[in-house]
Amino acid sequence: MSDAKIEVEGHTHGPRSHAGRSRAPLRAVARLRTGLARAALRGANRLGPHLRARGIARLDFDPDRLVAAAIARTGLEDFGGEPYRTPLEVLLRACDEEAGLNFIGRVATWWDTVRLLGNLLRLAADRRLRPGIAAEPVRAPVFILGLPRTGSTFLHALLAQDPALRSPLHWEVMHPSPPPGLASRGSDPRVRRTARELAWMDYLAPELRTAHALAAEDPQECTEILSNVFLSLRFDTTYEIPSYRAWLDRQGLEPAYRFHRRFLQHLQHGAPPRRWVLKSPDHVFALDALLSVYPDARIVMTHRDPLKVLPSVASLTVMLEAAFSDAVDPVRVGERIATRWEDGARRIIAAASSHPRMVHVHYRDLARFPLREVRRIYRELDLDFTPEAETRMGHYLRAHPAGGNGVHRYDPQRFGLDPQRLAERFEPYRARFGVEAETPATARAATPARSAGGQC
């Protein structure tokens, strides 16, 4: 990989292959298919209000109706005592009154909610059928957190190459029942089902693949796990729902993390024991709850210049919200993101003082010398970095020379983000962790050509 550039979170590509030219007709067909699908979706959004006005496709967000739909779909009735009902009601009310959902947005929200409720029903049934799930030990998991868009997705995927570690995969989280540990690896039909479901995002938000690619067998974030009990900031990224976000901020999230632990027990049941490596920037806002449930957790905190982070987060948020609403205001999104992560930066500073055993990883170092940084992480966490783990990570780096994504382009001005004002707001964070301003020159220096074996 000596002439391939590595870029975390997806900005730089390695050398292009002449073989790619032969795939041009296939890409043209894919673009045509995507264009036709998006035209159909736009038509559905125009037609949807007329159908609802005539009492067809009402898709109202009455919690009782959604619960009844999940019960009818699964044939189960016992939710196992999970604390889902109040969060569900708050979320649905906010989606109905604040999110400005178009017709496709209402369909997607309805479908997603019924899926999550169905997961809860099936998880409870599995636990009754297999009492051993409750006895599964979850020991010293590794959590990756920090500001978003700081290389955490890349680091999560890289660590997951270690055969001694395990990450929850998209398909496992979307369709967790029966326990994936009991399934035949590589042939589970849920993998193909999840791939089909994720493919819809290519139609709804085709730009998303360059900013945050989704694949059924890739590691998934913890926000999706927590969404099963409707206590997750995942919803705040998908919809503009200020009342839900404010309500969630007032809640003690220990119940959500106790569910998180039960979910991990479920996923690992029947599989060889491995340490979990988990990831979500949103853990920053609930670190005390996380550590109360996982007192032996190992914490890795990722850092990057907020002036690069925030426009990227705003761009990603606009992509997601615009898939489900026609009333997205990029400037309002920009200020919401800046305010949210200014609070997040303060929490990271406080956490570093309260929990000094955290491992801090800077984006520039991870991008330039990934294996060197991984070795340091293992050393500081007292983990065994085996030759097999190193070999597998080297293979991953060679297979993903651009960090796994395409080129994510965005204009900070579109989101009303003033660089000077942002620099002032985030100066305490930068100073505390020695985060360098990311100029074009330093950004280029962060992605030199390196061979995976030479990053010592």
C-alpha cells in the first residue's frame, strides 16, 4: 500500500485502477436505477398528503396502534418489563408535531418503530426460552467516544479486525433475534435482509454513502442498540425534535445502559467469548450512566479540530433529516450541532479530569500512523496485540485505503458556521487536549502514503 493514501472518515482516495473503467456501464445502470427510485419517492411524497386527507394511508403515530402492529406481526405480547413506553410516547409526539415529516418520512418512522417494538418482543421471548442469556458475562468492554467525525468509525472497524474483540454488526443490531451467536455465520438470511433495507438509504440519501457508508456486516454504533428502548440520540440525528431531545437530557439513562448490557448478552449467547469493542460519540452525554453499568469499561477518546468536525456533522445531519422531511433548514441544523457539541466538549474536558485512565487518540496521528496508534491503545489498555490481530488490521488497511468512504464535500457557510466564532467557543477544548487547527497543509500532512506494515 506504499502509494495509497489513508484518510479517516473519507476525504482522500488511493490510486485509481484501470479496472474501474470496465465497471462504468454498471455504475451507469446503478445511477439510472437510483434516479428512477428517487423520482418514485418524490412522487409518493407529493401524493401522500392527498391520501392522508382522504383517510388512506393515515399512518398516525398513536403508540397503542404501533404496539398493536408489533404484537400482530410477531404473535408475542410480553415486552419483558423494558422501560420503553414513556420514551416511545415522547418520541412519537415530537415526530408528529415537530419533525415536519413528509409522506416517506412518516412511512419510514412507522416501519422503524414497529421493527424496534418487534425486537423488544422477540428479545423478551428469547430470554424466556434461553435463561442462559441472562448469565452471559460482559467483561471490561472497550468504548470509543468523543466528538463525532474524529476517526472513531475507522478506529472501531480497525479494532474489530482483532479476533479477540467483537463489535455489534448492523445486521445483528437491526434483527437481533434469535441470538446471532447461535446462527450459522456467513449464511444467516438476516444479512441479506439488512443489506436490502440499508440499500433504501441509497435512494433516500444517495450522498450518505460518501459521508458515512452503511453495510450489513460492518460494525454498528451503540445508538442503534439504545434506540430499541427509544432512549437514543439517534432519533435527534434523524429528525429535528427539540422536545424529545430536551426530555432525554433530563432523564437518568441508567435504564438505557442496563438494556444495552442485556442486548450484548443476547448477541454473544452461543458464541465464543470475546471482549466487546463499542462506539458512539453520544456516550459523551451519558458517561456516568455508562460507567455505572460498566464500571470496568475501557474508554478511548478521539479528538479532532472542531472547525473540521462541526461542518461535517451538520452536513451528515442535513442528509439524514432531508431523507424524511422537506422542511430542513441547514443554518438551524448548524447552530444546533455547534451548541450540542460545545456542551459535549465541556463534558469531555470534565470526563478527562474525573477518569484519568482514558486513552486519548488524535485524528492526525490515527490517520497517519494507524497501527502505531493501535499498538499504543492496546498498551495503555493492557490488551494483548497479537501478530494475528496486526496482520488482519494490515489487510483491512490495504483493502480500505480511503477509510472505507468516498469524498464528503460540504461548504461550512451553508450551515451558518462562522470559523472565528467556533474557534472561540471551542478554544478550551483545543487547549485542554492540544488539538491543532486543521489547515489545508496539516490536513494533507495527516494522510501521507504509507504501507500498512510500516506504521510503527
